[in-house]
Amino acid sequence: MIERAAVRALLPTLVFFGLVWPVWSAETTQSDESTADHSKFEALQQEFASGPEVTKACLTCHTEASKQLHKTTHWTWAFDNPVNGQELGKKNVINNFCVATATNWPRCTSCHIGYGWKDDSFDLTSEEAVDCLVCHDTTGSYKKYPTGAGHPAYEDKTFPPNNPKGKMFKKVDLKKVAQSVGKTSRATCGACHFYGGGGDGVKHGHLDSSMKNPDKNLDVHMDKDGLNFTCTTCHTTGSHEVAGSRYLTKAVDRRGIVIPGRSDVRASCESCHGMAPHESDDKLNDHTDKVACESCHIPQFARGGRKTKMWWDWSTAGKKNAKGKPLVTKDADGYDVYHGKKGDFVWEENVVPEYYWFDGNMRYTLLGETIDDTSVVQINSFGGGPDDANSRIWPFKVMRGKQPYDKVEKILAIPHLFGKDEAAFWKSFDWDKALEAGLMARGVKYSGQHGFVETEYYWPVTHMVAPKDQSVACNECHSNNGRLENLRGFYLPGRDEFPLISRIGWWLVLLTLLGVLGHALIRIFFWIRER
Amino acid sequence: MSRELVFSRFERFWHWAQALLVIFMMLTGFEVHGSYTLLGYEQASDLHRTLAWVLIGLWILAIFWHFTTGEWRQYLPTTQNLMAVVKYYTVGIFHAGVEHPFKKTRRAKHNPLQRLAYLFLKLAINPLLWITGLLYLFYNDWPALGLGGLSLGPVAGIHLVGAYAMLVFVIAHVYMSAFTAHPAFAYLKGMITGYEEVED
């Protein structure tokens, strides 16, 4: 009887937690703060045949949205560095992944926030060509087709096309996606930023698909069961401009904690935590002038179970298998370590960053700049040092590899990779044709002779912030052969010696010991003799 | 000759607390310097800093005590009898029956050699460690203190010089005070109980 009474008493509780709670909590956690329900909007009560049609509908209410986006790097892929005057951005820089965007537009622009950037004729002033959905989709069903120049699949098709073994891209339900729009999320930002360099985790190493729903160990702020930050919690937006830039990094942010009246732009750690964030230990706060937060709080990158590419050697590309198709070799975990189209790769996970003094001012080796082909070419370089108050020790992923260059002109070369024409490297595997076409697209004449030069590309590591108990321990830097072994020009306690002082010091200590020992022995000797 | 209280309760407390602190500061300090790994850098530097503040507190008390009691006069240097004491420690001590030339009184409890050694500790080694140590502690405030021209390397280097000097002092002091007395351990006993045989 008692048991039955207990069950009867517990039943409502069980029902509540079993049935009501999940629904209720889901509703409260996903509560939409928006005052608008897009499914009720008249402009969206229609079938859309293409992305630009959706944008047209969006613009009937959000009249200024496209004009705002046209000013952003997300749209222009161009960035004028105000510090050193360099013209940067995806449109201009050369990297050591797929090298450059020129001539490869339809493939590259599957990560452009627009529709139709398939060649140089793309109209950067078109308002309807802005892709609202790729950032504001909440259904997870909107995906740009990899070679669609920014368009999603309007019919069911695989990638690679007409390949039954390829990945299926379903026809997107534009009406449903448009009616469900909302704020950006880790998933929408990640749709491009997790896959930079042509695949999951390839480029950054601290941004990959594991960051879509990370746990606390992977990222203490984005922890899905904890703080659950989205990208824009830190990368604050206004007029569609997103805070935080790799091209113009604040190596140290002394603006103070961001509060209304001071600023509404975050992105740096200090904009929330300030310059004295360690409550229990002043000595740790003493580090913030010289050591970036990331240096200690991101002990390793590529920690989420995805490897990142650390080495890409283009010089070996072109090998074919018995069937005449590009040869592909995979490692035990299924990662390509050789691909006939691209060359040799080295993948790593749980990578300890390299550390350098960094002043935030990235200088790129741009197209046409003379390089020294007898040494390793720096794709980007930066200033900073122990005596520069505006620089700090930062962690970097250093992407290394070998890439084509013009042997006569001594400039980095641009391969035309993607396309159905004979010049495309991935079609005919002829470097000279590919480089001629690639350079031509940027108005540079190819000498006809190519080589491969080793390059390094420095990526400041800023994501995958670990919980504090997993941050880099003191002795990992304050020791011999520690993380900062190669950073010189300043005194680092625990690492640096004063050889002369120590030699004299230990000799004096030893002589003193021998002195008192000798004195004692002589006393014992006389004591025995005189007894 | 009579048995008198030579080392007051505070002086004994000060001496032994300082001894412990100095030993642990040397242990942790040489680890922070990178001479060996014992506690790990973080624990070693934390402990070194904590002990530094305790030692500074103790020194403030001790300085106050020395001046209020007038005991500071015990360290005034003198050459009187100095050579005789040096000779005793280098020759006389080896032979039975040779007495220590210095006769301890309540007002002069340290022999001339001790006076010099302790004065050197108090006026050279300790201040060297204290000044460079405090600079080291407040490294981040140098610009605000108008010391922006300093750099950490030399400060750490001089601190290290002080540390070696301290280690040399400790070795010599332990030997002299614990193992050279007649009867054996008389000095050590005096430093523990406070009572020693002194001339009237």
C-alpha cells in the first residue's frame, strides 16, 4: 500500500520530468527573443526558385541590409590594411593551401556570402546577389553547393557531380528556410569558417566541425551545456560588420572591459576579462602585458577529434593510380596523406602552438613581390618584440609547405586549379599551363619556368579556449626546453642562466663546504693524536 | 662566570624562524632560478613569494626589537681581539687546552669575528636580496615607479649573487655555531635555551 502511494505521489513528478520538462526546457532555451515571426511575413509566402529571389524578398523589409553587407570583408573579400597600406583579403592574398582565389572562383566562392561570383565579371554592387540565408538559416538544411559559386542545390545533385558515390546535396526548400530565419549560430558561421582550406579543420586548426557543439573541455565559452556562446557573442556585430580581424589583430587590447558608453565592440579576450583577470593570483596578472591570454589558455589546438593540416607539398602533385585517376593515399584515420590533385599532406591533432612576439600587424608577401627562393618564404610576417609595449607573446599555427613559384621572376605563382578547360591543373595536371593561366588572371606574365619553394603561413590561435585547470602550466615555459625555448632577447625566470655568476657561486659554495669539512677533519686528526 | 639569559625569547624565535625561512627560500629560490626541479616552478615561486613576505614581516619586527632593546650595539664592529680570534679558529682550536680568546659578557655576546660576519649579513647580503627581491616582486610596476629603465635580467642576476652569498654564510655559520663550541654544542644549546655561561 505504501509503495503504491509512493508511486502515485511520484507519478506527476515523473510525468513532468519525462514529458513536460524536455518540451518546456527546449522552449525556454531556444526561446526566440525576436518580435517577428518570419513564417507570417507576406513577402515570404511564396515558392522561391533561387537564392537571389529570397534576398529580393528579404530586402522589401530589411531595406539597408545589402548596402551594409557590401561594405564588409565578408562581401568584398578585400581588406585594406590601414596600418601598412597593403591590399589584403581573399581576393588579393596568396596562401599555401589552394594558393589563391583567382580563376578558381566557382569553387572558392561556395564560401562567399553571395550568389554567382564565378568570374571577374561578378557585380559587387548587386543587392540581390547577397546571400542572407547562409548566415541566418536556422534549419540546418541550407548548404551551398561546393562548386556552385555560392548557390545552394536547386535540384538534388551529388558532389562531385554525376558521381553516385559522391555526397548528396538535396534540393533546398527555400520557402521553409526563408520563413525560419533567425540569428547566426556556430553552425552557420562554421559552415564556412570550420571548412577553410577545402575541408574540415584544414586551415585554422582551432576552428573545425567539433566546435559546432563543443563541450567544456574543448571550448569553455562555447560549451553547449554551459555558457553556450555563439560566435557573435564575442565577434559582436553592428550594421552587419563583424568585430575581430586576422588581418588587423589587436595583439593587446587596453580599451578596458566593454561597457555601454565605452564601446560595443568586443572580440578580444580583454574586452570582457580586462587586463587583470586572475582573481587569485597577482603574479598571473603580471603576465598580461607580455603574454597574450591565448598563449596559456589554449594549451593545444585541433583538440576536438579533428586533425588539421600542418604541411602541404604541392611539388609531388600529379601522381595517378592504375586507372589513370589521381592517386589518393589515406592514413589509418581516413585523412588524405597524398592526393594526386594536391600533393603530400601532414595532418596533426592536439598540436602545441609555436610562440612568437606579435604586434598585430600582419604583412603579406603579395603577388609580384620578389622572394628569396634560397630560403623559406614567409607568406605573412609581423613585428613585435620584448621591448615593444604593443606586442605580446602569441600562439600560432604555422602552416608549412611547398608551393609553385616563377623561377625566373622570383615571385610566388598562382595555379589555375579548378575548371573544365585544359589549363586547369586538376584537369590536365600541367603546371606550366596552370600557372600561366593563374597568373594571367591577375595580370602577371608567367616566365615559363616554375619551381617549388618552401613557405610558412602564421595563424594566430584564438579559439578552443580550455577550462582554467587545463591551461598551460608555469613550468611549461619557465624551464629549459620549454614552450618558449626559442624566444630570446629577454630574461625568462626558470629558463635563463647567468653562467658566470653560477659558476663562481657554486665554486664558492663548494670551497666553503670543503673549508668547513677540512677544518673539522683537522680537528678530528689532532683530537685523536693528542688523546 | 655565571649562567645568564643571553638570547631572549624573541631573539631565539627570530633566529630560528629566520633560519627556517632562509632555508626554504633558498630551496625554492634556486628552483625558480632553474637549478633543479623539486616542487615544480609554480609551487616553488608561489612559496618563495609567500615566504618572502613572512621574512620581511619578521625583519621589521627584528629591526624594531634591535633598536628598542639597544641590542643593535652587539653588531658594532671592533678590531680589538679580532686577530686573536682568527688565530684561535685557524690554529688554537686544533689543540686541546687552548681556550677561546674571547670572553663572552652579557653586553658583548658576539666575538669580533661574529660581529663582522653578522654585520656583513645584515648590511650587505640581506639588503641585496631584499632590494632586488622586492624589485623582482613588483616587476610590473617599474614604469609607474619611474624605474622603466631597469630590466629583469640584471635584477635577477644580482638577486642570484645574494643567494649564493647567503648559502655560503649559512654553511659557514652552521659549522661554526653548531660544531666548534666547548663543551660540544654549547652555542647551539644557548641559542635554544637562551642561557649561556658569561663573564660577570
